[in-house]
Amino acid sequence: MVAVMGRVLTFGLVLLAVGCRSPAPSPPVLAGPAVPASRLAEVPWTLPRRLSAHDEAAAASGPPRLRPIEPTVPRIVTEGTCDPLLRELGRIQESLIAAVDPMLAGLESDLSDRFAVALGAEDRAAVARACPSAAAVLSACRLRAEAPCPVAPRVVAAGAVVLAVPDRATLGVLLSCVQEAALDRVTMAARTAAVRGARAIPARGWLEVLARLSALVDLVEVVEDLCVPRRRRVPPAVYEGARAALARIDAAVSTGAEVAAPARFEPAGGRVHVAGTGAFEVVLRLRPGAGSAVPLLEAATAAFEAAVRDGVRCATAEPATAYGAVLPDGRVVPVYPESFDCAGLGPAVVPRRRATSRRPNHSAANE
């Protein structure tokens, strides 16, 4: 089962971790995976902007008269949404997961089988003598077992595709064991299984698609952060630059996986976190082949982020305002001054209240 960690309907950060698959003797030889058509540049979206609930009334009769007031947190509403963009990202990710699922279905079983072979009878006996409680766990680590071995190598894809093994602390918890020599035997077997398993992975586009899926994790994270509602103004040029970058991402995602030279796993270090299990040590990291779309995805993601972060104006996380607007009836109401004048942009167009684009937010202090 490929577990996609993160919010689906609310579009949180997506992480891919491989877990709990039916056994297979080795990764099957399958036709190359199909890639989805990406349409990120076509969907309508706007960065959510926080404004005072009084901004619209203050602008109703022309440019308002602003005056200093004691800092006040007004009732805040939100204008704009990134939901269509995030929905399209979710659709692409689901399509890519479906494309690589046949390979992943056999890969984890293969890694589990290779671990069962690498941890020979002598090693099993030594571990069981040192840590009797580990014997029950390792008894499940056998060829063609119904469930994958819990201490075998894992494939983790989140920004980079890696083969990883439980680190010392995680392994100790999984085996209920603190004997260093015993843990060393299990770790060595897991590392051997990872290296041997990497050599047997079919290269007919599957790893290229998996690498694209992993690269999209970074894009989702960027979009999630940029789309947190904030006080700001967004010049039209920001969206032009963002759409240009998204068009490049569309082209990269939609390119056939067979155009890239075979990807390969290379020795690497570091740690990754596997949800529900713990920290894992990276043994091998996937390096995309020549002609891969992954570098294009990474560059376009960086360009998208830069277009937005560098292009917005008058951005602040401060919920309080020190300005009020004088209404025609003489009342002074707290407003956000950037709604009327910001870096030469002039007054913002504040639309009439629409349920789909403006949402009350009574807890402004969390921004």
C-alpha cells in the first residue's frame, strides 16, 4: 500500500512512503508507465489576501480619509483562494502514484525477501540469543511472507527518492533490543538487501516517474506556504511570472518518461522520517538519468516561488493596524492601509462580499 501522508481535501503537504504490500518474488517486468497531462497553468487561482472587514465600506465612496488610531486588530476577512491550484496538484500526484504502483507493489516485497536471505541462520540465532524478544519480529522476515518484514529496507520519496533502513534507535524499538552487536547484524543485513535490491529495479521509466512524484512534493510545500492568507498586495506581473513557471512544470510532468536515460541509485547518507515508524538512515539516493524532467521541475518550482515571494508588495504578518478610515457618517473604523495605497499600486479592487471568495476569520492572532 502506498501511503500518501498529508491533508487530501485541505491540500496539505504530500509525502509518499511505501508500506504493507502483498508479496512478490521480484519486481515485475512491466510496460512503461503512463504520465498524466498537467494543467497547472490553466487553473484560476489567486493568493489569499487578508483585509479588514471595513476596507470595503471605506472604499465605497471613493478614496478614504485615513487617520492614525491606537493599534487595533480588526475583524478580518480573506479574499482569494489557491484551492483550484492545489486540487490540480493533488490530481497529478494521484495519477503519478497510480502509474508507479505496479512497480512499487513488487519492490517492497523484493526488498523484504532480500533481507530475509541476507540475515542468515547464524545471524538470526545470534540476535535471538542476545535479544530474545527480537525473535518474534524476525520470524516474520522470511521469503514470500504474507507481510513485509518490519525491519527491511524501505523506499521513501519526499523531495528525493531514497532506499533507507531503520536507524539504531528505531531498530532498537522495533526489535525491543539494546544489544549493539545484535543490532549491527540486522543493520548490515538491511543495508545489503537495499544495495542488492536497487540493482534489480526495472528501469523502464518507473524510477523517472517516481522521481517526478518526489519532486512535486517540494512544489506542494511551496504552494501551501505561499497560499497561507496574509496581508499583502499582488501586482498582476506576479501571476504572469507564476503562470509561466507553472507552464514549464506542466511540460515537464507531461513529458513521456521514456525520454530520460535510466535513473540509478547511488550511495548516500542522511536521515529521513517514515511516518508511524521513526527515523531511517539513507543508504542509496536516486539520481535521475540524462534527459530527466526532474531538474526542469526543480528549476521551475524555484522560479514559481521566486516570482511570488519577490513580487508581492506591502506584505506583513502583523494583524493589528494603526490606521482608521473616516466613513461618510463620521465613524472611524480600523482598516488596512495597503488596501488603498501600496508601493504605487493604487487602491485595490475590493469586490462585494461573495461566499466563495471571502471568508470571515475571527482568529486573526494566528497570522
